[in-house]
Amino acid sequence: EQTPFTSSQTGTNYGTVTVSMGICMASEAESPEDLYTKADRALYRSKVGGRNRVTRHSAMAGRAGKSWLLYK
């Protein structure tokens, strides 16, 4: 959904804001660095796939080089 972001305090209109996220379950990572790397890869897949997406890295999908799209 595209809704302009307007500050409730100043009334300034900042335009449309979009969010892409990548997530990974801690149980699917071997270390904090691995968790960060997998979440970052999922984020990249969200950005490549378009705006306003949440992509979850999973161990099964990671082996195939894919992530699961959770929300668009």
C-alpha cells in the first residue's frame, strides 16, 4: 500500500515510504555472523523481488539458493 508519510508533529510530507525486510531464525544459524549473513541474503532477495516484501531465509531454501517470500 502506498501511503504518504507525514510527520504528526510538523506536518511535513516525506513522500511514500517502502520497506523490504530479510529475516532468519536463530535456530537456522551457527553463529551470530551466520545469522546476520543469512538475514542479509534474504533482505537482498526482498529488494531484488520488488518493494514492500518480507523474505525469510530457511535452511531448506538456502541450500537451493532461494528464500521464502512471506509478504508482498
